[in-house]
Amino acid sequence: MPLGIIAGSGLYEIAGLEILEVKRIDTPYGEPSDSYRIGRLTVTSPPTVTSPPTVTSPPMDYEIIFLPRHGSPHRIPPHRVNYRANIWGFKELGVERIISVSAVGGIGDGLRPGDIVILDQIIDMTGGMRPHTFYDDEVVHVDFTEPYCPEMRKEIISASQRKGIPVVTSGTYVAVNGPRLETAAEIRVFKSLGAHVVGMTGMPEAVLARELEICLLGISVVTNYAAGLSKSKLTTTEVVQTMAETNQRIMNLIVGALPGFFKERTCPCKESLKEARF
Ligand code: HPA
């Protein structure tokens, strides 16, 4: 099964992805943000030097499907992204796992621009303005205790250790509607609620994946200090620049974890609809 990657501000293409097909998909929920880039990533592992002999693994091909969350060029604001269509499109393409990369403001103590956070929790403050479910006409309550796939989290954290790419191994993402940035008081409240990062796209993306039994891994890049935490004014330029500077590290991290993302799934995400229907 191909691996889906959806990314936002500042990450508009996957370095090294050989695109084999660009596919437009119409969904019952309308049009996704863009065409899906279906391609192949060839990974050559460096030789493993054990005491002789040196072992060289053959290059491996991985099928990846990439979607730029805000379209290309970047034109769809976070509150207008068709989250349902984006996730539905991945499902139609046979994707079982998605990596969601996002830019965030850092709230948590010690988080600095450039830090990579492997998310484990969400606080949804988007207030229901965005369609939040595929199940409008039937009663389905998916378990969302752990919003991100535990198996994918484990794989990426061990890849970070193997490759020596530091990541923050947990973090609570507070999702806001935007498109405006926050007030200093809002950030103080979010901090008191236990949030570590703030962003505008994490929800409903995560729950929609869960509703279709797709695993989701949330990788956030801290692109700026959240409102009120630094003296300088927040700018979009800063967000895009920091994201661009972090792209290579993120890709190295993802490449390091790829074999794990193509194994048979044993996580609960794959049966999230079991006993969820009334
Ligand atoms: N707030 C909300 N969304 C964001 C931020 C922020 O500070 N930085 C990047 N996306």
C-alpha cells in the first residue's frame, strides 16, 4: 500500500520523489486541494560496516503519494481546505498510512523554531466551522483517545534515534481556525490547558483519517514562537523560511522510517470502525 504525505506551508514537494502520475480525484465531498502526486522514492542505504565483510543493501523503492495541503501554488487558506476530500482521495488511492507535516507556533517550554515535534495529542479549538466527519447520516463514534497512530510514532522516533536527527517525542497540538494568528491571552490559555504547539490544519484532518481507518502521523515543525512569547511580530515569511530550512531534516527522518511504514499494520487505527457504529 502506498504511503500518503500531506504537507503545508513551506513544504510543497518531496525531494527525490520520482513522480509517475499526477492524478485528479473527484470525491463525494468535492475537490481535494490539488492533484495527487503518485511516485516512487528510491532509497539506497549506506553500507553497514560490521567487521568484514561490509554489507551493502540493494536500493529499495517505496510508493509515495503526495498532496500539498494548500494547493499549488499555496492558495487555499486553512479554514477553506477541503479536509474531507483530501483524506477521501487518499483512501480511494489505497493509502493506509498518512504522514501529515505542518508548521506550528511553539508554546511549550523550551520549544524553539526549527524543532521537530512528533505529536501525540490534540486539543480541537476549531469550533465546528469545518465539516468534521464523514458520518452525517449514520451514528458513528470513533475512539480518538490516541489521535495519532502509535505504530507510526514508534517507527519515526526510532528512525530519529538511528539517524541522529533530534525530535521532540511528544506534544499536544491545539488546532485553531485561523486564518488570523492568536492573541497573547489565547496562547496563555492554551499553555495552561497543556498545549505545546498551535496550528491551523491539524483538525479535522486527524479525525477524518481515523474515521476511514487510515493511520496518521503528525509531524510538526516549530516555525515561530507563538503569540506573546517573543517580542517580534509574527510573519508568514518567518514560517515559510523556517519550514524550508527544516525540510531536509524531515525528509531524512521520513526516509529513515520508510521500511516501518510499509509493514503490515497491527495498530488499532486499522479497525477504528469496529464497534463504533450505533
Ligand atoms: N499559530 C497558528 N498557526 C501557525 C503558527 C502560529 O503561531 N505558526 C505556524 N502555523
